[in-house]
Amino acid sequence: MRDLARPLLAWFDRHKRDLPWRRTSDPYRIWVSEIMLQQTQVDRVIGYYERFIEAFPTVEALANAPLDDVLRLWEGLGYYSRARNLHAAAQTVVREHGGAFPRSYEALRALPGIGEYTAGAVLSIACGVPTPAVDANAIRVLARLFAIEGDASKGQVRRRITELALQVLPADRPGDFNQALMELGALICIPGRPGCLICPLTDACEARARGLQERIPEVKSRPLQQLAARAHDEARWVGVSELAALAMPSPHRTLAGMLG
């Protein structure tokens, strides 16, 4: 398996954005950011995140808050089920885990509103656990790197990409690597015409070597095609409800996709 970590992390260290959730290793705060970033532009999330953390600085503070207060702070972000799940999950963490955020994949997945992507993002970024966090951006980057053809919204192709994500994930800095994949997909390896000339992985990209970079990944289903078209106009989307928007840029770290 080719070494992607060294050039990708070097690029990320130079070009990563200074975002408030990147200044902490607190799993609670990283989790809050991941939930907010689902289907929401990152520039819009920053202010909401900072106000939310100021009001609820710990998982205990969130768990003990009235739901109406949580929803009031969420007002304007939309998709209010995210806020309700966030509140319910915080109560579960306090009640069943003594306020300590779970550090196992299975325990995280058991919390309301946490799917495969979010669990992988929190574990890798906050806890340093080598777990893939495969959002729409990461899928696009990996599909091109390994020239994976076929509809990437379908299970078999998606599973193959997730397997590759695990194989290339370094044991050290797994969270930075996951964020770097997503950042690359949001800024350079974008839908349609990627910026191959400035990509740190261009020499390792099989799709570029075969002239397929504008055709991979395939997006066949109507909802994904619509999202792909909108991605060219929306410069910065993150998370995208856990793999629900294969072709939508979501640089953050993050780390957003159809997997939850």
C-alpha cells in the first residue's frame, strides 16, 4: 500500500484552516462540531459552535440543560433533530458513562444521532484511535487515488473505499490524516475538475494517471447528482449527514458523509 500519509500531512500542516474545533482535543466539543457541520456551511457553524460551547461547556452542562434552551441556541441552523439527538446523547453519556465520553466505536455508535462517520471522526480526532472517518470528500479523494469506478453511493463500492481508508490510515496522527483527506477533497480534489496540478498526492493518483479524474467517482442517483451540481456553487460544506452527499465539498476536518 502506497505511503500517502507523509505528503498529505505535510500539506495539511501548511494549509489547514484555523477552526475553533481544531484547537481542542475534547471529544465532547469535537462531537458538537461534527453534529453542527452536518448539512451546514462551516462559516455559518463557527458562530453557533462558539455560542453553544459558551452556554454548554461540558457534556454535563448540556445534559442538565432544558431542551428548550438547547433548541433556542440551535435556532437558525435547521435540522432540529440534530439538536434533540445531541441533548439525548449527552444525557446518555452522563447517565450511563459517568460523564466520560465513550472511547469505543460500539459505545459511540449506540448514542443517538451518531453514525459511522461521526464515530470515526470523534475517535480519531479526539482520542487518536486509528478509525476511518469517511465522508463525502474522503470518498471522492480515495476513489480517485485508487481509480475506483462504479457508483460510489452504492454499498459494495462504498465498502471498498472504507476498506482502503483503513489501510492507508497511519497509526500515528489518524485524526489529522482523516481531516487532511477531507480538507483535500474540499479545497483541491473537488467535484468535476479537481486541481491536480497543486495536489500533494497527484503523483500517487491512479485516476489522474489514467485520465479518469473528472469521471470518478460516479454519481448516478438523482439526489447525489443534484448535490454534485450544487457543490460547484457552495464552496464549503462539511459532514453532510454522514455520507449523504457524495459530491459535496465538506472540508473540515471534517470530517461529514452518508455514514453518520
